[in-house]
Amino acid sequence: MEERKFRVYRYRWVVLLVFSLLQFLAILLNFTFAPITGEAAAFYGVSPMKIGFLATVSLILTIFLQIPGSYAVDTWGIRKAIGLGALLAGVFGFIRGLGGDSYTWVLISTWGFCLSNPVVFNSMTAVAARWFPVEQRATAIGIMLVAVFCGMMVGMGMTPLLAIRFGIPGMLKIYGIMALFIGVAFCAVVREAPPTPPAEVEVERVPALSGVRHMFTHRETVFLLVLWFVSLGAWNALMTWVEQIIAPRGFSSVQAGTVGAIMQAGGIAGCFLIPLFSERLRTRKLFFILSILSLLVGLAGLGFAGSYALLLASVAVYGFFNMGGSSVTYQYAAELSYPAPEATSQGLLIWVGQISGVIFIYGLDMFRTGSGAMTPFLVVMMVLTLLVLAPMFRMRESPMVARGPVRQPSAAPMQ
């Protein structure tokens, strides 16, 4: 029997670039109004809650469309499914720019481009598996996550400046033109897969719905979902309430902004470095354990640190290992849940994290003390983290990295 040929192609970096730009765009569109809630409410003549609702549209749609989005990526492929998402983001982002002086049009277009989120954010592992060998996949996912963090930072930092310089409608037009350009560029450049696979395929992936059943019937993948329920939900809640969490201890809003920036910077650094160490040491489990342990450090620092330096140090550790380690976690899930499709495993992880994010966000608000401190529910989150540590140590190493890399020929251009 003839041995199946496989090789890596230099064009994979082009695919990674346009997909990372799409990740950047999606998160930028979602975070547009976060730093100018008051100004936007005054401009549109609506309550701040209605402006805040623009940011929760994505969360609502993601909860309901997460599994269908994963099904679309696994069934239609990355070119068709994510291409549709890119067009939705580009067209509705552009429409928001054209109708930027009307809250109604902004709301309608927000629902439109948020429809793309389930396929865009669920497909990192699928893109990595189509185009990259096993020993480069965590790195590829890390680069995509860097794009997500950069989108958050640009959204938080540039939006106020653009709104002051060009007004809110002008700022939305700039983002709209950017959205249309990235959406069209993605559809023009991305390809479904290289002519030959980047690594040896031992078992074909099962259909998406079978993959969901597979994940829920295996103890290790259920453990993984429980762990990510706590970890990603905590991250969503902490990013939402960081200013409110530390304010009762005398930290200012400017300091809170620095705390958020340090978390993001740590995440970006971790996305570059942790996958490299994971692939060099051929382990996923070690960095997944460090990711969860760093959550305890972050919760303790945010909840109890009285020193600003100690607070910054704790969130830097948390950002680096937890947020930066997300790329290894997603790849670890894809490898443990094999032969479930990659988008299914990543989609389920994000889905449980969005559900827990809503629970934790409301939990922190409901259990405030009389002084406004959110410490009681932070303690609850720390206890939950400790409870999920035990099954984590019983999980096995990823078999794909444990057996060593498959020999690859030199990279070739697309033919």
C-alpha cells in the first residue's frame, strides 16, 4: 500500500494572518462601546444600560448559537463557514458605520455582526489542524489569541481617542471600513486546506453531533469542561468587574485600567511563550495545571491585595499563565477529545465558559458587602477552583504530543 504523503506549506502563515485579523476585528466590534458608555448614552439619548446591552448581545447569541456554530465549521469547512462569518462581520460592521448616528441602526447591525462570533471564535483549533503540524498547532492558536487580546486593547484604547477626534459616528465609520476590508480580504485569501495534510492522519474525525456525544461520554473531557467552566467563567467575570472589585480597597479607576492592561499584556506574552515551551517540552497537561493554579493567584490578588505592586504582580501571573495558556488548553481539548472535530471541542469549552461567565458576573454583583466589596463571591470562586484541582491531576497527557513529532519535510509553497 502506498504511504500517504503529507507536508507543510508556507501559505499556512498567510491563512493564519488573515484569520488572526478576523479575530481582531470580531473582538474590536464587540468592545467598541465599552470605554465610552457614558458618552454614547448621552449622544444617542438612551440609558447607559442600553449601551451596555450592545456588549451583551454577543454573549447572548454565543450561548444559543455556540453548538450550531461549531457544527457549521465542522460540516461546511473553514472556507464556507468562517467565510460567511467574515462577510457578516464585514457587511454589518460597515452598516453600523453608515448608520452610526442612530441607536436603532447600531443595535440592528450589532445583532448582525455578532451572528458571526460562534463560527469565528470556535474555529481556531480547526484552522490550526487543517494547516499546521501537531508541534506547531498550540503556537498557531496562541498567535490567534494574541489577535483577540490586541483587539480588546485597541478597542479600549483607540475608541475614546477616535470618538473625540471624529465623533462617535465618525469612529464607527472608520471601524466599518476596516471591517469590510478585513471581511473581503479573508474571503479572497483563505483556503480550506493545503493540497496534502500537514501531518499523518490516523483516524478520521467523526461528525459534529457524534463528537458532542463523544465528549460528554468520556470522563476526561467532562473533567475538562468542568475545569473550563470555572476558569473561563472567572475570566469573563473578572474582566467585567475589575474596577468594582478593587475600588472598595481604595484603588482608583486609573489604577483599575492599569490592572486590566497588565492582565492583557501578560496574556499576550503567555500566548507567545507558553505554546513554545509546551511544544519544546512535549506536554500540555503541565501548562494546563499552571493555568488553573494561576487563577487562584489572580483571585487572591484581586480580592485581598492591599499593595498596588502586589496586585499588579498577581494579575500579571494570572494573565500570563491563565489567559496566555488558553491556546494550550484549546489544543489539549482537541487532542484529548479526538476524534471529535476540533471546532466542536473548542466550541463546547467556550460555551460552558460563557454560561458560567453570566453566573459569575451576577454572583459578584449579588453578594456585594455593605461597603460594595465583591470579596464573598471571589472566595466562592476560589473554593470552586480548589474543588476542580483534584480531577485535573488525574487527567492524562495528550497522546499526540507524548509520542513525539511526526517527521516533516521542508515547507513548500502552495502549488
